[in-house]
Amino acid sequence: MSNSETGRRRELPLFTKISGTKLVMPRPKTIKPPDIAVVVDLGSYGTKVLVRSLNGETQCFLFPPHQISLSPQQVEALEYQPKLPADTQIWIKSPQGCSAVGKLAKVRFGAQLGLSLLKVDSAIAKVLGVLWVLQQELGLSAKFKVALSVLLPPGEYADRARFRADLIAALKMYTTPSGQITANLTHLLCLPEGGGVVLSRRQHDPQFNQKKVVVSIIGGRNASVLVYEEGVYAAASTSNLGFIDLVRGVLQRTSGMDAEVLIPLIAKAGSKPMPFHFVKASRRSQDSDRQQELVELAQAVSEARQETFTKLVAWYREVLPANWDEIIFCGGTADYYKDDLSAKYSKPTSGQTVWFHGGIKLPAKLNDYGLGVRLYDPYAAFEQLVVAVMPESVEVEHG
């Protein structure tokens, strides 16, 4: 999907059933439940995974987003230790090559966040690694059936056909630390980020098909807009104005700072960053130098925060449709800017509705690793997937 695509109108893709190499629409009476239903959200700061097995409860997994290509020789030198957690030693070998994923990629091989790279370039390795960990954690056999949904950035959504074909080929058989496994896809759905919220609103809002609805997801790397007119997909736009734009602004105003250290500190500081928020980022040994550094860092965050929001508003001015009825902001960075976005776009007399996260709430019993609102979009997609492919639907709360 291009950054601005208004000429063609089509619905979000439906769930498709995999039959050999041919994609066909499933018939409800012939659907056989998979062993697991899985949603993978390839977040810039963490790969978020939701899974449910036939006889189990919904579980959440969070993996570091790091991935790095390896040579066959590097893979052969790695020793698998079954007593250690699987998520600390993920490597895979597939037709697309060899890769280390998550903690292994970060700690052993020094992989970086790769925020300037396309997510689809590392997506295959990450999905394969995730499914191996789930196979280990859930005690599945070396051959298992999976219904899968993957969230892709709207700006990379045009690559979904190639991604889907490569993924189907790779899952037929690939090598992992514990040996070869085969993940037989029963269903596969690729969604643009924000698509989970759209599917949820389509189901739960009786007026969805009578309104012009905008869903804007602001995440770690990108800010994106999906537009629906009378229930039909109308346009999409994406930019690089995610949280990383703010972080880069801070790095430009300071010296010697580590982006991976700064990211959680800036997020926690919120709209009023203070020097004490950034103690863990300081590299000064002298107290007086440290205090000055923290004051300057807090000021840099304040300036970069305002700068990014100003650019975001200017971008929205270009891509938001005229006379929209409803805009739904979602994603972690949208929550970070919640007060600013509300002040800018909530006009009680305009008849337009501005709200956040589409009314989605996570079940209280779900361990979400503190992800909170960052899990809402993939959880909404997960709800739809489970209802479609498993005999018992997952429970989800709506506001």
C-alpha cells in the first residue's frame, strides 16, 4: 500500500485458509481448529505476541525486537541448552537464510534496534523464532497447525503478498535449536497496524458503515492513518513521526546518550520531563556535572517533544480528510501525546468525535508485561482471529 492511496477502495483482507499453495476462503462447516492461534505485532521496541491453544488460556509474550543475519558457521557454533529459556537462544535456519532473534541477537551478536530498516525484512525470521518458542513453551509436537495474523506497518503493507509467500514457504520446514519443525498454516491474515482496531469497531459500532472514520496509530517508528468512508477502506498514509523522531531530537541536542536507555525513561517522564527522570541515563561521575547534565537532558526532551508534536500536527493537516466524523488514536506514542492530541482535535461543538484506543480493554487476568495500550491493536486482531478459527471465542472488554 502506498503512503497515500485514494484511487482504489477495498475492504480490509479477510481471513484466508491455506490449502497447499493456494489461498481460498474457508467454509465455516469444514474449518478444523488449529493447535494454536497467534497474533504477532512487529513493534519497533518489542515483538508482541498473543497466543491461545485449543485447551488453554490466552497468553502474552514479549520479545526484544533485535534480529541479525548469521552465517551457517556461526549457527553451527551455537550450543542449544534445553534447560535454559527458549526465548534466550532463538536462532533459525530457513530458505531465507540464518538468523538470531531477540535476546540472542542483542546480547551475543550485538544486534541494534534497526529502526531505519523495513520491518518486513526481518519479519520472517522473527515469526519463525516466535513459533519455535511457542512450540517449546506449549509442548507442541514438531509438526503443528497454526492460525496466524501478522501486523505490518501501513507503509510496508504493499509487500504483504511477497511476505505471505515467503512465510508459507519457510514454515513448511525450518531448523531451530531443538531440531526441524513444521508449522502448518491453516489461516493467515496480514493486517496494517491499526487494522485490529478497525475490525473491532466494524463489529461493535452499528454506525461504522454510516461514518467517515479515521484510525491513527502512533507507534515507536511511524505515525499512520487509515481512513474508512461508509465502512469502506478509502486511504492510508504513513510517516516516520513515531516516538523515535522525538528520541532523535534528544540525541541531536545532547552528547554521549544511548537511545535504548533513553526510550523507556522519556516515555515514563510523560508530558513534564524533569531531571530526576533521567538519572539512569547519566554518564557523569562528578555530582555537579551530573546535575547539570540532567537539567540539560530534561530541557532537550521538552524541546524535542514539542518539536515532534508540531511536525505531527503539520502532517495531519496534509493527510486527514475533510469533514471526518470520528478519529481514533491508538498506540503507545498516541497515549504519550494524549493530552496534546485531545487539546488539538477535540472540539465539542464540531460534531466530531475524538477518542483513544477504540474502547478496547484487556482482560484483567492477562499478563501483558506492562504493555497496556500498546497491546490493544494486536489484541483486537487476536479477538477476531480466535473467533474465526476456534470453537470457543476469546473474551474481550469494550468501553
